[in-house]
Amino acid sequence: MVRVAAIFGIAFALCAGCATTGRALNMTYLSDPEGASLYEGGRLLGYTPMTLTYAASRAAFAHNECLRLNSMHVRWASGVVGSAPNLQACPAPGYSQQYVFKRPSDLPGAEIDATYAVELERNPLMQQQASTQDASVVAENLHSQKAH
């Protein structure tokens, strides 16, 4: 009987360990239009679309709990900002989830943002710049280059 309890205890411990070393959440951040600069807190991460992996989701999801994510925001080339201060990911939707930042349609500059998204898709140099600079800075540089 002691041997059965010991085997059960070892199996339980191994199983509990597996739950926290399983898959991690992959959250893809999108923007409409694409190409907005993505920030976590105040740190520039790059441009949308971008997928981030959250290792902390392993333990939370194993306990069927939601994971609170850091505050995120985007800035489009026109300077318009969208924010998501209270993001959370729950296990029910699975390990691949998406969050879409929708540009407010009532703010000026929509044509700038749409053009920037098309240019970004076509131009590898712009993609490289957008990975390290805010979209509004890259767009201003592009505008200056076209003016000369």
C-alpha cells in the first residue's frame, strides 16, 4: 500500500511539473491599418503585426486562470494612438490569440496611416527602420525624402 501511494505521489509530482512546462501563449498584436508602432509600457517593440510569447501563461493556464498582460499601445504614422491598458489572456481561446488595435475613424490622418501601411509592406528598409523607430518618425522621414 505504501508503495502504491509513493508511485501515485511521484506520478502526481511529474504531472504537476508538466503542466507548467507546457505550451506558452502566443499573442499576436495587430492594428487596422497595419504598421503601427507597438509599445509595451513605454518601450518600443517594433511594428504590427507582431507576435509575443508569454512564458508566464504556462502556470496560469495550467490552473485555468487568466494572465494579466502589460499595458500595450500603438501609434500610427499620423500620430494617432490606441491603447489597451487592461489586457488579459484566458485559457479558453487557446494558446494562439490575437488583439486588434482599431484606429479611431473619426480622427484625422487616416490616409497617412493607410499609405504608410502599404509603403511599409513594400519597402524592406522601412521595415527595418520601423522595428527601431516610432511609425510617426519613419513616416516623417519618408515624407521628407519624397519632398526632396
